[in-house]
Amino acid sequence: VEIFEFWPLVSLLIGACSQGEFLVEISGTTVTITCPFEDEEIRWELSGRAEDTRERKFVIKDHDSTPANLSCSSGAQKRQLYLNARVCANCEELDALTVAGIITADLLITLGVLILVHYFSKGRKGRASSGGDRRPRGQKTQRPPPVPNPDYE
């Protein structure tokens, strides 16, 4: 039996900002965060420590799933993000088409089993049991006991 691992467990708490939102992408243990500012000179801080990158995208390789406070600033504007992303190294990523195919195949197999069970159980309804009693089944018509005295009739 092969076990499919779907999307990695991801829980993100993203702070919304007035100019837009952070874009967070997770693939394996790599986390890529895109700052909402459009400027070219962006300063990043990870848990209070300044980073050397000045690009709009900030990449964290080999993230260990510990929560982190990030901020990106451009001039006087600053946006903050609390990142709580659970990542795993050996997870498989599946696209939406693959997941839809798996669900559709499961539903078709289940429907096929239901039809087979219905078909084979339908033929057994009218058959008599192979027991020793061969009386016809129907309403039991029993006569009442004879009346001991004909005056009571």
C-alpha cells in the first residue's frame, strides 16, 4: 500500500497591509516571501536582524519551521509579517489536476462497488432458502379450533 503525502502542513499568519499583502510561497524546506512594495531598494529584517539582500523577494532556504518575525521597508514605509510555516523535506507536492483525478477515481470505484453489490444482492431476493421446510410462504391461514358445543356457534 502506497501512502500519498499531499500538501505540506502550512499555517501562515500574514499581516495585511494597506498597499497589499505579502506573497509567501513554500516548496519543500524553502520559503520565498515577496514584499508588497514595488520599489527596488527594499531592506529586510529577520527577527530583528538586518539581512544583506535588497531584492523584493526574500528566500529562506532550509527553514526549520520555527516562527519568525519579518519586516520589509522601503524608505519610511515598513510592513511586518509573522511567519509560522510548517515545512517538511520529504513531502510531495501535487497539483490540483492530480488531486481532482484521485478524488474522481475514488468516487468511480466506490460507485462501481455499489452497483456490483446491488446487482448481486438483487438476484437473491426471490429465491427460497435451501432448508428442509418446503411449505409455500404466504399468509398463514389457520382454522380456529372446533367449537365444543354447537349451541355456541
